[in-house]
Amino acid sequence: MKQALLIIDAQQDLIEGSNVESPVFEKEKLIHNINTVIEKAMKENVSIVFIRDLDVSNGEGIGFQVHQAIHVPSIAVIFDKAATNSFYGTPLTSYLTENSIEHLVIMGCKTEHCIDTAVRTATINHFDVTLVGDGHSTSNSKILPAEQIILHHNETLHGHYNVDNFSLVRNTNEDLFIPVHNTHR
């Protein structure tokens, strides 16, 4: 089964915060876990795709770039998006289809927006998904602390399905590139 690691909006200003964004919850842990999973993906020859949000830092400068502490491999593909949905208006679906990808491992920011949307859209588009439960983050909302948002989404998205394809939540220390979806069908 061909796979891809999809790292969404792991951008400097989104993770560190800016004059319009608060920093994400446990940002050091997030960066460490993203780098750990990138290393695992490289060892398994898994495709690595970064998605950047054009709304971050108005799509320019260091704040727009992938966080400087994240090790972006030279083989990684980078797509920019203008919407919450990583699949909307980007070549992501075409890239995944052309490369016969069936399983996506998803990480990044922000949990309740772009991560949630990517997981749900991926299952609709016939991909099995592993959401890295300790590999996505957000900041506090007006009504919930970031930690509760993350825990809620891990609970909600674990086992989320669209008949044939679904998502499971697993953590960085697990064998993320050995999908276990078939044991749940």
C-alpha cells in the first residue's frame, strides 16, 4: 500500500504566534513529533507533502514558511492553499492519485480547522487516514482550551468513516506507516 505523510500548516507564524495568532499548544512537542514522523517516513520511502496556508503572514516572508525547526526533506512536495481544506483548489488530490497513494498520515495545525477538514475530506476521497494524535495542535478558542480541542478531535476522528474509508488516531511512537485499518473493517 502506497502512503503519504501530509503535514498541514506547520508554518512559522502559526506555530510560534504572531500579532494575529496565538502560539499553538505544546509547540515544542509538536515540532519534535513532526520531525520524528518525517524521519520514519524517510526510512519507509513514504511520500512527504507539506501544505502551506496562504493566509498565514499574507503568504510571504519567514512567517509563511514551514517552521524553521522542522526538517523539510529535499524530496518533499509543497502545495499552497487558499482555503481551510487542503484538497480544495490545490493539486493534492491529483498528486495522491497519480502516485497511487491509499493511506495518509496527517499532522499539523490547526486541529479544529484544517486538520479536521483534511481528515474528513480524505475519507470522502477514498483514502484511509491515520491522524497522529500527538502530532496536531491549536491555540485556545474563546470557549475551549487548546488541550480540550485536541482531545475532543482525537476522540471524534478516531473511527470516523465514510463507508469504505476511515480514520484512526495513533501516536508518534507507534508504527504509523503500518496501517491497521483492515483489522477494523
